[in-house]
Amino acid sequence: MSVAETDAAAREILRANDRGRYTVPTDILYPFQWNWDSAFAAWGFASFDVPRAWVELETLLSHQWENGMVPHMIFHEEAPGYFPGPGVWGVKRSPPTSGITQPPVAATLARSILVADPDYGRPHMEAIFDKLLRWHRWFMTERAEQGMIAVTHPWETGRDNAADWDAAMARVDTSGVGSYKRRDLEEVAAEQRPTKAEYDQYLAMVYFGRDCGWDETEIRANGPFRVADVGMTFILLRACRDLLVLAQEFGRPTDEIAGWIETLEQGARNHWNPAGYYDSVDLRTGAFTNAPGSASCLCWYAGVDDARMLERLGRFRSAVRYTVPSLDPSHPGFAPTRYWRGPVWVVMNALVGAGLAEMGYVGMAERVRSDTANVITRSGFYEYFSPLDGAPAGGGRFTWTAAVWLAWASPHAKGRMI
């Protein structure tokens, strides 16, 4: 297809996955609204329909909890075959939601959407600003430890089965999980998805949260999983920087946000593994997870200019045809088509590539962008891709892949975040 035809195909996917006021990641496999998927969808919509972009963000943030948390799933419609559905999460809201969050890319992408049409966007940005502020405050109040952002479930990170979580998940007691049926395995080959053992662990964590009423104090003290995620720390740091710019533009107080940035900058240093890369930290043991990957390369996106990571990224790229692999290809757990244990995810590429460009590493940024464009044009709008040969994997006609193409990877896109 030509670039114009690929642009049109991407727009058609966004329209097809549009459910009116929210967008599903892809039909059947993911039938609800997901937090960071939705923010990327808005970014894609902004390339051709700015009003629809704001509707997406407003719908997401309208389901914010009273404590400020924005859930990772919103069950707008019934989908009886989906597991784990609202009955498993046990959250008494209308519509129901999950009990955990996801990476806070919304402030950054909202700022980008505002730039696309400032006159239209200004009242919408003002309307959601306090919700974004409250969400970031929730992170800093409930999840900041040693300046790093703790996660209580791997699903919060968006990188569900990443090798970062292996040691911490191995300690999760799954004896009370029982039997269940996974719908994802009806749609995608098992070798491309998390294993049953991992799913048992995911569900044990969900059941713990549900049984304590999603009480953050109880989860912090006794929850089965607590890891400082390098990806979450870097994404929140970047989001706070963008929120600070918005606060200045709208005449809002800035001291609190500036304090968060300072805390997270200090925390970023705690993610540095002496082995030579940014890494997650198991907060129960204090040990690094020893799992370099695309999340390690979010340092530039976060405004942390670290030339040491250029060598690591270069090493990744020399080992694969398409960068950025979600796990170092030299890692013993590398699997090129198993979800977050090796595949390329274009949303991570967009964040990494945008950060590199902003820090002045134009050559490497362009390589990340061109690899992204090439794998999409080669294999289509799939959920993720093998870094070795670009083979498509996961769900097809995927919203955020189409959105990244339109907003960043296409030759017709502006090729930057802001």
C-alpha cells in the first residue's frame, strides 16, 4: 500500500474500533476500554478528528475513583465470555471497573492533542486538568517509594508478562485460584500469550485486592506483589513534566508538581542497575530484576539524558531486525513472539523514539521511527511484532498500532510527541 492508503487504513481501524465515546483496543479480544490504550487512541484521533480525541480522554477520566486512581479497565458493556470480567474484580461502580491502574501517558498525550488545535482544545484541557492532577497525586501518595513508582500487579505496567516480574511472581501463592477459562487463547495462539502459571499468579493478585476492597494500605503492607517499575517511574516523570507546563499555561499552582518531578528524578537514579541499564526493583527484596528492555530506554522520554543507555540500545538494535525489543535479545527469557518477553510494541517505540529526538539523538530516533514504520507496512496493524523478522502477533486491526502510525510513524505524521 502507498502511504496515503496506509493512512486511510489506520483511520478506518480507529473508526471501526470506536464505540461512540470510547475505543476498544481490538474487537472480541479486548472488548472494553483500557486506560493507556485509550490515551493512545486519542492521540491517533487527533491527527484527523480533534473533537473525537477529547471525547476519548474525557470518557476515560470520567471514571476516575474518588481517591484519584484511574482504573486500567472500564466495563462499559457486558461481554459474558470475557475473563476476568467485572465479577472477578468485585468493584462496585457503575459501570464496573478493574481495581488497578495503568501507565499515566494521558497528560503527555493530552498536551500533544492540545497543540494540534489550541483554540478547540483549551476548554477541554482545562476541564480535565484537575483529574490528571489528582491521578498523579494518587501515584505520589500511594505508590511512590524511594522516589520510584510501585506497582501491585503486573497488569498495571501494561507489560503484563515482562521478565521484570519473574522473581516477585514466583513468590505468589496460587493455591486458591481454582479453575477458569481464558478467552484470549480462543483468539491468539498460546505461544504468543502469557502462560497458565503466569495467569494463575495474576488472578491470585486480583483476588487479594478484591478481598481487601482494594485498600492501598493493606496491599502495600501485605500484598503478594510490589515492584518499582522502571517504566512506570519514567512515564509518570514525563507526565508530571507535561502537567507542569500545562499548569504554567493555565495559571495553576506549580509547586506541588515541581516537587513530584524532583522526587521522581531522584528515584530514577535508584533504577540504575550497576550492570549498565535502568531496571525495575523488587521492593520486597530490594533486588534488581535484571531485565533490560524497551522500558529501560524510556529514560530520554522522561527527560533523563543518559548517554550510557545509547550503547545498550545500540546493542539491542544490532541483535534484531526491528527495534526496540521488549526484552534484551541476550536475556535467557527472550522469546520473539511471546507478548512482553521480546516482541516490538509500537507504543513503546513511539515513546522511546520521541524521547531520543527531544534529547537530540536524531539519528537513533529516526532509526526507531523508521523501524516502526517498516514493520507496520510489512506486517499490518497488529498488536505486536517479532523483532527478528517482523512477524505479526497478537490481535489484529489494533487501535494503538493504527494510532501510532497516524500520530508518529507515518511519513505524513509530525514525528514527535509535542
